[in-house]
Amino acid sequence: MAKQPMLKFISVDRDMPEKRGAEKRRQDFDEIYAEFADAKAKEQASRCSQCGVPYCQTHCPLHNNIPDWLRLTAEGRLKEAYELSQLTNTFPEICGRICPQDRLCEGNCVIEQSGHGTVTIGAVEKYITDTAWQEGWVETINPAQERAESVGIIGAGPGGLAAADVLRRAGVQVTVYDRYDRGGGLLTYGIPGFKLEKDVVMRRVEQLEKGGVTFKLNCDVGKDITFDEIRSKHNAVMIATGVYKSRDLQGPGAGANGIVRAIDYLTASNRTCFGDSVPEFESGELNAEGKRIVVVGGGDTAMDCVRTAIRQGATSVTCLYRRDRDNMPGSQREVQNAEEEGVKFEWLSAPKGFAGDPVTSVKVQKMRLGAPDATGRQSPEPIEGAEHDEPADLVIKALGFEPEDIPTLWNQKDLEVTRWGTIKAEFTSGQTAMDGVFAVGDIVRGASLVVWAIRDGRDSAAAILTYLNAAQAVAAE
């Protein structure tokens, strides 16, 4: 009788890939987790209980077939595990690195609920696809048949790239337009290398290029090309721009020099890691070296900023968040990593004003949690008389992102938006009120997760194929 390869969560403890020591990882932008060895990946995958109702799969936006590829990994059938994982996920090795598994698949693992510690799903997912790349199992996109129709995708972030992959595999001619000089969007310029090394993103962009996707980079729609021109070139258009408008700080002195946007700061750092010449970094404007840094915000972007500042050689790094630790939106795993690396967190703290120009300090208002707001979360409210000054040479505002005014920027008054400025689009299909125009990702959802953008891109690409097929059928009548 064959030995049971699964359900070993009682005898085998949860184990993550080895994490480099904080002092070492503070010195560079390399990823902080080592790779699983084959035996360790099999061992950790074997902890899966193969439960009848896989909550890990249900709570994954892509509904990845997690129990089955864990079982295949435990059995040593790694190529099959990869083939299964990539059926539902365009970029499994990216999700394995940057998804907040503690809030999604791993956070809903059945054995976690029973006190045995969740299966390390993300680490195994990363291992499977990294191995697939090393072994040459990741094949070039090669459509069985070419189609005459073309689709223009505006935005080379995760949603746009996922859609490009689906459409190109179906033989559609795909052109991706992006304002940056490299594809990847926030995967390339918004997320630091210690969470997602850039060659991981670049090889996916290269795979799409080799598969026939055309990239028009350094192309800012509304300036370098009009939206109407793009529509005239293609049978359908997908808007996948993401959201890049930063929320602003309020209070006296908020416009002082030395108060910068998180996206500018992270982009400068990532460009420098590519070896690009970045004048704002070299001048010190967007460089934390030798400075007292204050980051305002409690999401994953704020965590990226504080950990980047540590690596740039800041003398101190403080994070201000207006709620407590339990109510912060960012990953608890990222907070732990930041604390290990030397970041100081001031919970229940908000900036009230700023002194100096350039900035020299932040007036910090202490907060308490009051009555719940419309979402059920307790609203922070100031504690009268509880203030102090926090020295700062550089303040980074990481308060989240909002959509740009696309109808105005692109001169498209018929492009409907919500009261939040996001584009109105049908659920799952991404179809807008404009014929043949679809929209996906953050520009529809508001600032969200990479995995949701991938899901939206894949779903909308399928809807575009249906749209193209219907148009083809009408033309054939």
C-alpha cells in the first residue's frame, strides 16, 4: 500500500524558507527569503489536509487549485504542479512573493484554524514556478492560429500584462501602451527588490515580447498619442492604467520641500537599482541616506518606504499610523520584517503640521479609536493636548492612491466614472459604456492587490474574446 503523502500537519511543523538576518538584509535590495530546497518544499506541501472545502482556494481571488498542486509537489510531480498552477494564474511566482497570504489563502487555511499553523502556500507557489523557469518548463507563447483582430491595452501593469497573455495565446494581435520606459507598472517601479527582484518581472515582459506582444513604451496617452487614435487602430481597447494620484497631507507646512510622494520615492529607488541615472536621487531629494525619515501611512506602500529608507542608510526611520497595529491595512508580516530591520512605529499617531522649509520636524497628534465608521472600523479621533514634535529631514506620504481624471486627460467625456473617479465597468467583463472599451484593475476597483488586477485582466480578456467573436460572426453574415 502506497504511503500517504499528505495530512502531515500533526507531525510536521509549519516552516518558512530561511530568512536572511536583519543586519545583512539591511545592506542590499535582494529578496529576504531564501528558496525552498526540494525536500523542504515537499515536506511543507505534505502538511496540507486536503480538506473537502478548500477555503484557501475560495479566498484566493484567482481561485487557484491550491490543494491539488500542493499534493503534486508533495508527490514530487513538480512539472505537473507548475502546469496546474499556471492554468489559473498568469504570474504565480510573483503572487507567491508579494500576495498578502496571511490575509488570503494562508489566513483561511483549515489547519491554521485548528491551531497547527497554516501551510506555507505562498513559498511553495514561488518555488514551483521558479523551478519551472530553471528547468525550461515555461514555454514561449505560441498561438495555434493567428487572428486578424487587434487589441490595444493601456497600461503595462499586472492587469494589462495578464490580459495581454490571455489574448496573445488566443492569437489576437496585442499592443501595450505604457508611460514608463519598462513594462511591469508598479511591479517594476513601485515594489522594492527585497520583495520582488526585478529580473522576475522582466523575464515575464520578455516572454510576452517573444510571444508577439508589441510594447509601446514612453508613451503617455493624452500626450504622445490620443485615446481616439488608439481606438482607431484596434478592434477593442482595454484600460489598465492603475491609480497613481497620491493622497495629500493636510496641515500647516504640508507643502514644504522635503515632503515627497511615496510613488516618486520608490520609483527613484527602483530606477537606481536598475542602474539608471536618477538626478533626484543623486541630489539627495529622493534619497534617505543620512537622514531622519518619517513615513506617514499604514499600508503596504508605507512598509515598502520604511524598509527602503533603512537600506538607503537613513539615520532613523519612523512610521506614523493613525490607528493601532490591529487595524492597519498593511501585511503584519511586513510590519514584523520592518521592526526587525530597525523601523520605529508610532501607532495611533497622525501628522498635525510641519516645521521648516525644507522640513525639519513633524508635529504629531496622538489619537484614540472612537466610534465605528460606516465600514465598521473604529474612527481615529485626536486626544486633546497630546502632541509632540518628531524630527524629520524627509517626510514620505504613503496615504494611498486615487485615480487620475482620465476623462479630462484623454478628452473622453463619454467615459463614465464613479463618484470616486474610478471607471464604471461591468463586473467580471470590464465592459464600459463605450463600445469595445474595457477597463480592469485599480482604475476600476480603486487601489487594490496585484492578484485582483491579474484576476480582472484574465476575466476581461476572456470577455474581449467573446466580443471579438461576436463581431466576427456579424461580419460573416
